[in-house]
Amino acid sequence: MRNVIQVVREALLTNFRELDTWFEKEPDLLHFKPDAGQWNIREVLEHISLTNYFLLLIVNKSTRRALERKNTSNSIIIPGNYQETFSKIDVIGSRSFGWIRPEHLEPSGLQDMRDIRVLLKQQFAQSMYNLSLLKNGEGFLVQTNMSVNHLGKLDIYQYIYFLTKHIERHIRQMQRLANEYAGAEAEKAESDAESMLLI
């Protein structure tokens, strides 16, 4: 059980720390869109904060229920296939499956970056707080259905872990955007250099 909590804690620390570094990037990179239909990095960050908001509503409610159940539950039983579920959640961090987002998770592109950063820091603190409340295995006592990628019922630790993998998925998306931006900038510099030679 301690191992599960530690894995989730480390995933929270790693992914939220990485997210915070994106707010220090140059504005041109944050607003870069390779195609009209794609999100830029600032929109990806806004989407992450929106998704975290809705996931944490469920985590907060489940945490309260778990703490209430703790008083009436004699023992906590961990299912035999417990680690398998974590492996299935790990897939969320990659692009290996289709994901149709609900409309309420679409970024507006209008939210101030400072507000998004503050919100993400608050969401990190809330996630860590919930984890600290569930330090004795209470997170196993409540399960909530997760329809994404047919994950099924997840306990609270797994739900928070899902949140971290969703962040990881979008960190990779932002890294791809940064690589595309670097390529576009290199092409532009090369084109400018050629233009100067022709003058």
C-alpha cells in the first residue's frame, strides 16, 4: 500500500513540476499552432486545468466517502489484479488510443496564463492533500467508474494516478509542439539567410 501511495505521489510531483516549467517558455512558442485545428501550448495548459478540475471534483467527493467508510470497514482488501489496472492507466500517458473530449473540456484560449498557473498549483496541492488524507489505505474503499479507454472501476489512488497520466499525455503533446516550433523557426532562419544572399 505504501508503494502505491508513493508511486502516485511521485507521479504528481514529477508531472506538476514539469507542467510549471512550460509557463516560463517564450510567448511565440506558447502561441505557436502548426495547423489551424490544433491547440497551442497555452490552450493545452488550459485544457489540463479544466480536466483536473472535473477529475478533482470526483476525487474530493470520493475522499470524503472513503474517510466516512473507514469508520465502518473492518479491513481493506486489495484485488489480485490491482497492478494490472495501473498498467492500463499508464497507457493514458501515450497517444496509443483515441480520445473524444467532451465540449466542456475544450479550452477557450482566453484564460490568462497567470490564472492557469495558479489554478494548476492549487490542483497539485489539492491532489497531495487528498493523498495525505488517504495514507492508511482508505483510498481503496471507494471506486468510481472511468469510461476513458474502458478502464472501469478505479479506486481513489488509481483515479489520482489517471489525472497524472492525463497530464503526462499533454506534456508529450507540448513537447511535440515545441519540436515543430523549433523546426519551423529553423526553416524560417534558413529562408531568411537565403533571401539575404539573393539581395
